[in-house]
Amino acid sequence: MQSRMLAMEEGKDQATVIRTNISRTLPLRLLLFCLLFAVMAVGLSIICMYSVRFFIFQQTSTVTPSSLHPWFDESDTIERWIRPPANLWHSISDTELLWRASFVPKIKEYPFLRVPKIAFMFLTKGPLPLAPLWDRFFEGNQRHYSIYVHALPSYIAGYPESSVFHGRQIPSQMVEWGKMSMCEAERRLLANALLDISNEWFVLLSESCIPLFNFSLIYHYISRSEHSFMESYDDPGPYGRGRYDSRMEPEVQLSQWRKGSQWFEVNRRLAVDIIEDIKYYPKFKEFCQPACYVDEHYFTTMLTIQVPQLLANRTLTWTDWSRGGAHPATFGKDDMSEAFFQRIFEGQACLYNGQPTTVCFLFARKFAPSALDPLLELASRVFGI
Ligand SMILES: *[C@@H]1O[C@H](CO)[C@@H](O)[C@H](O)[C@H]1NC(C)=O
Ligand SMILES: *[C@@H]1O[C@H](CO)[C@@H](O)[C@H](O)[C@H]1NC(C)=O
């Protein structure tokens, strides 16, 4: 009986020994397994991360092969929103273009370095015979201007790559002088120029215009002005109020009717006012047709109603109407001399930011192609170009 009990005790002891052995080795193995698993998991995820990076880099680098490029592309940065269109020749319709151009940033402080530019907008029939003079005028001022050319649709421009006009033509439509299609062309120029967020001032010029001063003077004159140079006056005669049609009421009343030169300079705010207008546009389109020349009335009347305090009420473009008739004088080769320009410079008196000045015109028209050579000769002495 005792020996049985002893044997049982022994067996009990043996069992205890085995159990304690198992309970000691089991957690150790488990721990080892876990550790191995963890190491494998970390290793795998590192491999995954690197391969994903590698593939993304491969993808972006096929789009932008620059070795300086990070593995994210430009669409992730502010560049995407501020870069002007690379190609002016687009297939956007006028309706789409005006809509897009009417986007206005509400925060007026730019979160990037913005160098404000003057957009020089040339409204032409075809070639720009005075282009060599303008090339000289713009030389060295790349950061401060941009150029847009609206020619008739049939005209194919062939400016050499060295010219500032190379690749600056915008898609155009037919233009009939004195009709709404003229104002539409001007709005098209403004809308295209508005797509470049750096453009702050917008000058409308023609193929017969010339600059009267060097670029830096013109840039300072325009950029420091408190007003936009839209000519606006009330002409009681047959060519002023005589062109008014009372069916324009109530949008435009006779007392609000204005006349002014087609050749304007406006700032960005007024440029948006012009392209976004749907209130006055139908009235002018319907009730101002020749002999009402809409390009002499539409923008100036509209802006005088909306923002009179922002207008200088005078144009920057000198024109000679002294010979009378429907068209101003055109000057050619034989008219060109220092004395000719002296007469233009001397006859000036106007207000600039409320102060009297004798510098009133920055541009002049109309100059024939034959004037080019003498103009190039006079340019440095007379205009400082
Ligand atoms: C531009 O013209 C003005 C006045 O004629 C002159 O004072 C200025 O030095 C000229 N600037 C350049 C860069 O030629
Ligand atoms: C331009 O004319 C408007 C009235 O049509 C006037 O309110 C404004 O002050 C004028 N601008 C200047 C610079 O005198």
C-alpha cells in the first residue's frame, strides 16, 4: 500500500516536472515566432514602400523628364494656378473664354512674387508694318510686358522668332469697322490677356500706332496712375448725343451717353468689368449701329455709369483730327522730322493724378508703313528708344 502510494507520488512528481518544462519552453518559442513575424512584416513593408515610390517616380519622370524634378509633379503646387497658357492659339469659344477670364481672386495679397505687367493688345487687319520699332521699344523689358495680336482670321502671321510678336496671335473673328464685332474683338483681346494673372494694365493699340517714349517711362506713367485712360465726354452735337437711341433706356439714359476714343488703357479691374458685361451689351448691339459707331460709345458709356471716379476721361493715344472728316490724318515718310514730333510734344497740357502735366500722350497714330525707316532713325533722339 505504501509502495503504491510512493509510486503514485513519484508519478505525480514526474508529471509535474514535464508540465513545468513545457510551460517554460512554450512562451519562449511563441516570442521567437512573433519576433520573426514582426521582422518579416517590417521588411516587406519597406520593400513595398520603395517599389511604389520607384513606380511613381518612373511615371512622373516620363511626363517631365527633368532630372531636377521631385517625384510629385507641378499639379501639386501653386504653379498650376498662376502659370499663363503656354500656347495662345487655343480652341476655346468666346463664351467659354469670357467666362474663364471673369475669374477674380478675392484675396488681394498674392502668395507668390507677382511682377505686374502691361498687356499690349494690337487690334490689326493683318501685318504690323511698324513691328521693328516696337521690337526696339520692348527690348530688355521682358519681365514687364506681354503682347497679344488680333488680326483678321484669314491673315497668317510669320514673325521671326526674334520678334516680340512671334507666337502672340490669338484666335480671331471677322471684324467690321464701327460695328459690334469690333468691340467683341477688343473683349476677346482683354479676355485672352486676363488669363495671365501677371497682367495688370491693358493697352489697346493698332498697326498704325507708335510709342512716344521709352518703355520705362511708359511703364511708370501707367502703373502709377490712379485712373484708367478711357476717354469720356458728353458731345451735345449730331456725332455725340445725336447717335443716342432712347430704346436703350432704362440701362442708358441720354444724360449718361458718352463718346470717346476707341484706343484705351484700363486696369485689371475695369478689364473684368468690360468682359463680364451682359447688361449693356445687348442694348448697344441692337441700338447702336452705323452711323452710331459702337466702339466710340459702348465701353466709355458703360464705365462712366459704373465707375466714373476711376476714369481719367482722356486717351493716351495722340490722333490728329484737325484735317476734318471721318478719318484722322495718316503720316508717312515725308512728314517725319524732329520738328513734327516737337509740335506733338509741345501742344500738351492735362491732369495726371490731379496734378497738371505736359506729358499727356504716350502713343500716337496714324503712321503709314513708309514712316518706318525715318522713325527708326529718329527713335533714339526723339523717343529715347
Ligand atoms: C527713358 O526716358 C526718360 C525720359 O526721356 C529718361 O529719363 C530715362 O533715363 C530713360 N530710361 C531708359 C532706361 O532709357
Ligand atoms: C471723369 O469724369 C467723371 C464723370 O463722368 C468724374 O466723376 C471723374 O472724377 C472724372 N475723372 C477725373 C480724373 O477727373
